[in-house]
Amino acid sequence: MSSRISPRTRGYLAIVTAAAFFGAWPTLSKLVLAAIHSPIVLAFLVQLIPAVFLLPTLRRVRIPRAQVMPILFTGLAGSVLAPLIYFVGLQRTTATNSVLLSNSEALFTVLLAYAFLGERAAPREYVALVGIAAGAFVVTTELRFGDVRFLEFLIGNVLLVIAAICWATSNTVSSHLLRRMQILPLLAFQFLIGAVSYAPIVALSGDPIDVPWGIVPLLLFLALSAVVMFSLLFFYALQTIGAMRAGAILPTSALWGVPLAVFLLPNESLSAVQILGGALMVGSLVAFYLFHRPATAEGETLKPSASDGPDSP
């Protein structure tokens, strides 16, 4: 081998690093959204900036006809529907809730990888996945069924979960596309679809694209780190270790995201129930990792040929 670090090991390192960016996404988004005030405008900008940044990667790229519809689907699900639903939900809940509920994207990614990509886990690994689902339910509802404010937070939380389903669906189709496509062109197409789709929506909404100069550096950092870098590392992990394993490790984002939210947003707080739910999700992730059977076990779906994509993205 030309490298001492195997592609599979690089895949695990990539998803752990991606999880740190993913954890920062809710808090940074909350800060930018507070300055821009429009979820539609913010959703447009976080697609436009990465699209412009990655546009040069589309030179001389030809897409087979059979891949056009799947690429279009991933763009609409992951770059149009998911961001808009997410930012609307983010306005109606807390950043800490968002950090913890982002883990539900991992759950849906794992479930869809099982259903549509043929990836499998050991029986005890599925017990850990049930723990992630239970933790997501606790965080979503806070078990405050008799609280007057329960409905207020429930709407935002449910929207975050719906956004997670959209992203997980896009992840599943993207994982299939990455067996035949390079990472950067696929990401460029997805962001471009998002930017083009949002342009008329922003125009019809009447919301002004009014970004205060003081928030521009944070907006650029959000778009290039929590969006571009996260997506690049996450797609690399999809190629090398598969959607199920990448999705299972993604909830480590809570370890970074929750402290960041509490530190940067003074009004953010965590209830004991939310901490319990978040701990259950992260603990279930650790269990999933420890229960993971060897890569050579029956049911391994990854192909060696799919492991070197990002070396020449």
C-alpha cells in the first residue's frame, strides 16, 4: 500500500472530524439566522456560497443520463427541502435541541442504508439503534406533555426531525451515486440545484437579502466549514465505511455541539430530561461502535474500488 493509513481508517477519521463540524452547525446557524431573520434567505445563501466555491470542479464533467434523476433528487431533498425545513424549525426551538436532534439524521441514515443499500449490522447493534431512537424521542418531546409550552417546542423539534429525514434520504441516494461519481462534482451539482431552486423562492417571498457586514465572516465560515467541509468529509466516509457506519458515528457531534451552544448562546439551557436523552443517544452510539462486528463479516457491502474517491475528488 502507498499509505500507512488504510482507506477504511481514513474513513473513520473523516466521519469523526465531520461530526465536529456537524455539531457546530446548529449554533452557528442560530447566530447567523438571528442577524438575517429569514430562514429562506439563509437557506439560499448556504447553498449559493458552496455552489460558487465548488463550481470549478464541474469543468469537463459529463453526467450519464441514468444519474441525472438521482442527482436531481438528492439536490432537491438535501439542498432545498431539508435546509428550509431545518431553519424554520430552528427558529421555533433551541440550538441545544437542534444539536441533539441532529442525531436523528444518523438514525434515519442507518435505517435507510439497511433498507435500500443492503448494509447490515449484528443483532445487538440494532439494540443500540433503538437507544438512539428513544433518545431522539426524549429530546424531541422533553416529556413535557402537560406543559403549556410543549406544543411550541414540539413544532420546532418535529420540523428538525423532518429535515433530518430529508437529509438522510439524500445521503442514501448519494451513497449509491458515490460508487460511480467523484465527491466534489456531486456536491457541486447538489449545491447548485439548491441555489438555483431557492433563487425564485427568495424573489417570491419578498425577503430582502440583507446580510449585515458584521455577520459576513460568520456566514462564510458557516458555509465553508459546517457545509462544505462537513459534506466533503461525510461523503468520503460514505465511500469508505458505508452509510450505516458513517451514520452511526455522526451523533458524536453532540459532544461538540452542546457545549458550543451553551457557551456562545447565553439564553440556551439544558433540562435534566434533555441531558438524559442526549446521553442515551451518545451512549447508544458508543454501544453501536463497540458492538460492531469485524469488517470481514458476512454482510459487508463496501467495495475496495470505492475507497479511494477523495484522493482525486
